[in-house]
Amino acid sequence: MKLKGIVPRTWRRLRRVLLVLFVAQFIYIIILRWVNPPITLTEIGSWFSLWGTDKKLQKAWANYDEISQHAKLAVIASEDQLFTDHDGFDFKSIEKAMKHNQQSKKIRGASTISQQVAKNVFLWQGRSWVRKGLEVYFTFMIEKIWGKQRILEVYLNVAQTGDGIFGFESAAQAYYNKSAASLNREEAAMITACLPNPVKYTVNPPARITSYRQRHILVQMRNIAPDPDIADLVTGRK
């Protein structure tokens, strides 16, 4: 009889805890529409990895209008050229990546900028189905609540741009001794080139693969620049 009473009570308490957690994360998403994320799990992990070395975690926030338009254009050109068109997910790229991954040992990702922000701000690194499921939820929510400009602003500040370096402001200071607002096309493309693997794809000194990716990104920047929706977003008119 006691066991029969314990199970319902435990379930009711668990439901209350889950409800509180759901409401709390929902409020947190809304708050981050205007308040900058204090720290992410990825940054914490990087901080631990630097423990005992002469390197320090570098992160500095720059508002949207304090970041070079070249940097905004570079990340869209490199990471998500359909950023202004989709609602958080590029299903054609996802389908292509799934087909490629079935036939190759080299895993290809298809995450949009929105998905990367959802992962970097709210979740942890990894490829588990649980994390991917949560990523879908958070991507949907920030698309609806934040909007494209805020998503891009957060991405430019939380993306890892080097070993222990996060965001374009920190990268600009570390690599070029200037602010993110002063980055030119080549510098913005070089920082963007390291995003897939910011430890391996070094900026200073530039690794060969980083320089190759930089040249490719510069070409893509020229190709997408005339798009009116991208131009409006990059200049802050959208």
C-alpha cells in the first residue's frame, strides 16, 4: 500500500519539477532576446581545457552595430547562405548531408546559423539524439522570439574563433589588434575560415587550409552581396 502511494507522489513532484524547468527555460529564452548570454557550456569546457596552460579564455561582447558588415557577410557566405530565407532549418542541406554521411566516414554537418546558436548558447557539444532533439526545440524558439538580427548578433559573439577565443570582437583584438568594427573583408573572411575547427584552422599564423578557406569565402561574399535580404540584414536595415 505504501508503494502505491509513493509512486503517484513521486510522479506529481516530477511533473512539478519539469513544469518549473520548462517555464524557467522559456523565460530565459525571452530574456536573452535583449540580455547577452553570460557564459555557455562550450566556453566553460574551453576554460577547463586551458587550465594549466599559459592561455586564457578570451571573450568580449560587441553589439550588432559594433561589428563590421564584412564579418556579418562572411559568416553568412560561409556558414548559411539561406539564413534570411529559412525558418531555422535548411532541409535540402540536411538531406544532402544524410546521404553523404551514409556513404562516407567523414561526417558532414548541415547546421544553420540558428542551429549553431541554439547549440552554443543552450546546449553542449556532441552528436547524441537527445542533444539534437533539444537543438530543434531551441532553434524553433529563437527563430520565433529573437529574429534574424539578434540570432546573427549572438552567433558573432559566441562562436569559437580560436583556442580559447570566442566571438569576433575577441578575435579581432587577438589577431589584428583592432575592434570587430574595424575588420576589413580579408580579415573577416580569415576569422570566419577558422569556424569549423578553430583549434586546427589557425588564423595567426594562418594555416594553409585557413588561407584556402578564406579565398573561397571571399568569392562567396561577392556572390551573395547583391541579395537584397542579405544586404538589409548585414547593414542593419532588417
